[in-house]
Amino acid sequence: MNAAPADQIRLLDVQELDTRLAQLAHKLSGLPEHAEIESLTKDLAQLRDLLVASQTEESDCGREQTKAEQDVDQVRQRAARNQQRLDSGAVSSPKDLESLQSEIASLAKRQGDLEEIVLEIMERREAAQERVAELTERAASVQTRIDEATARRDAAAGQLEAEAATATKERAVVAGSVPSDLLALYDKLRAQQGGVGAARLYQRRCEGCRLELNITEVNEVKAAAPDTVLRCENCRRILVRTADSVV
């Protein structure tokens, strides 16, 4: 393949812009905020799971407390009715009196037991409420950190994306001035060679693979016509000659 020396030089400009675009893409994907946000998001998900569990526990305790308090109230009301009957003198039979007094005593014990249950449930509910408050505060704190990291990431990403957009436009202009067949070969090699399709020959070294040409290769370069598109014998990239290529 043949191409004017100026076109081959412009290929190095295209390569420089492609390298710049690759660097910007690497910086964008490697922003430290990405990992920070991912880690914090996992922490927040765990906290929210714990929060839901604590809220469920608090709600369950609330229902238990309501039921236990209703049981206490029922026992209290029944005991009050029995006490009223006892105090009214309506029960005159010794046997019935003994039975009524026994039931009042039993109800008093039952009420005491139920009130202990209510207290135990209230303690569990209070602990659950404190846990809910703690987890809510922690989740809010983590969410704030996520928001801050997201803002930093978006600002950094916006700057990198703006630089990439400028480089992409410049690349389109420069590439548009390179012959299509030469550009097609460059793009093919760039895809095969880790993003570098053309390299400058500096003195006797290919700047693509960093290897120095042997004497036979140097003589071939010297003998080649200026418009001949050379390839590095080691890495097969397009080898672009400049004024500093062979000494």
C-alpha cells in the first residue's frame, strides 16, 4: 500500500487522539466513586433489610400489646363485676360467696400475670422502636454519602465526557483527511493490537512494540519509497517515518 508521507504523518495524529479517547474511557470507568457508590449501596440495602425487620418486629409487638391490654381489661372488668356482686350483698349463700371470692382472687392473679406480659411486650416494643430509630438514622447517613459520591462522580464524569466529545470531533476531522484505505488498515490493526494501529519509527525503534530494528530492516526502510506504507516486522503495526526515524 502507498500513501503520501503527509497522510501517514496525519495517521499518527489520529492514533494520538484514539489513545487519548482510550485514556479518557479508562478514567471514566475507573473513577473511584464507582466502587464507593457500589459499596455504599450494598450497605444501604443491608440497613434497609434490617430496618424492615425491626419495623415488622415493632408492629408485631404493637399488636401483641393491644391484645394483651385487651385481655387485662377483660379480666379487670370481670373482677370488678364480681366485686360489685360481692359488695352488694346479693350473694348470700356461703358456698356461692366462697366461690365468688375464690374467682376474684383467681382473677387478681390472672390480671397480675397479664400485666407482667404487657410490661414484657412494652419493653420489647421499646427496644424495637429504638432499633428502628437507629437504623433509620444510619440509613439516612449512608444515603447522604451516596448522594455526595454520586455528585462527585457525575461532576468528574461530565468533565471527562466533555473532553471525550471534543477529542471525538477532532478525530473525525483529522481522520477525514486520511485516505480511506489507509484508515481502514489502521482501524483493523488498532483493533488487533490493543488500540495502537500506527507507531512512529524513532531513530531505529518502533514506538509501538519498543523494539529496535535490525540492520536488514533498517536498510529496507532506507530503500523504501517515501510513499510506501511500512509495517513493523515485530508487531505488524503501520510504521510511520519522520525526520528522526533512521540515523
